[in-house]
Amino acid sequence: MSGIRLEQVTVSVPTHDGDRRILEETSLELTERRIALVGPNGSGKSTLARLLNGLVPATTGRVLVDGLDVAREGREVRRRVGFMFTDPAAQLVMPTAREDVALSLRRTHPDKAERLAAADRVLADFGLGGFGDRSVHGLSGGEGQLLALAGVLATEPSVLVADEPTTLLDLGNSRRIGDLLLGLPQQLVLVTHDLELAARCDRVLLVRSGRVERDGDPADVIDHYRVTA
């Protein structure tokens, strides 16, 4: 299991009248296989998640993944930590499904023919066999999110950070993606408003007003969130 550690981390952003703190000083050790971050919009949970692969830099403190400092060893960290966005359009950048997955395989499959064949195998593994020539812009929401996930996992990261991956999906696709995420062998850090999905994780953190307000057993944290929302 991967080890993620935040040591006295804060995040601030500049404003016209000075810096604004969006994550208060936070120290955490994340070792469980499935960890959910819940909380209201604007609470800081996505900021916390994006620290883990350097999408958001820490203003103070350190973020470590398997002992690697995200600020200093970002390239190596990003090989270990994959990131899945809410909207698959944010990460589907190539014209077709095959080409999009193949883009993720450039480092491990330098030969183009081998890379495209490997991309087809990845698509098949995710139930997208036969989608290779489909335009990424013609996919349904669920298909697009599956393709985005396939592209991230094609690089075989040890950690997957998923930022509200089911928010834009209908109920059926939300369940499908949720079941798939929770069944992955990778360590999962899941930002979600779906409390039923969060309840299936091993640990839940409630983030509110830039602080980790509650941290621990999913049932306890979610009950606390429900009565204090």
C-alpha cells in the first residue's frame, strides 16, 4: 500500500487585498486502500486532493508520496499518482478513444504499432472494445468517464485520486463508475458528494471551511456531516 503524508500543509491564494487561506494547516497520513473526502462546495476537499500529485502546490509544509516530495520530485510522483477529473472532457485530448489511451502509453510502449495494440487491449479491459475509432466527443457521459479512467490506469499508478467522478453522471453510470473505482487494486482517494459511495470506503474525511473537521470511521463521519450540514 502506498504511503501518503501531509506535514503541516497550508494552501493560500493571492487576492487583491492579500493572501486568502483555502486550506488551513493540515497533517495527515493516508494509508487505507479507499479514502473518501466529503464536505460542502468550496470546503477545500478538492484542493486537498490536488495536493497529492502537485496540481495544487502547498504554500507551506510538505506532501510526500512513498517518501517522495511532491514539490521536488513531481515527475516521479505523477507516475505513481493518477488523477481523474469530474468532467472527462478535461482529460480526453486526442481525437479517438484508441489515440487517447495510446497517449498514456508513450513511455511504456515507444513503438507506435505496439502502443495502439496495447491501447485496444486497455479499451477491452474497460468494456470499451470496438470503441477505438470512436470520437471522444461522441461518447456518452458514462463512456467518456470510463475512457478517462482507462487512460489514467493505463499508466499503472499505485494511487488514483478521483475528484467527484460521478457528479455529472446519471444514476446507472454513477453506480457503474463507483463500483469500478471501489474495486480497483490501487489506493483510491475519492472526492465525492455521494455519501452512499463514501460510506463504502475504509476511511472518510469531512472537510469544511478549509479544515479536516472529522476523520475516521465512515458511518461516524457521515452521520456527523448529515446532522451538521
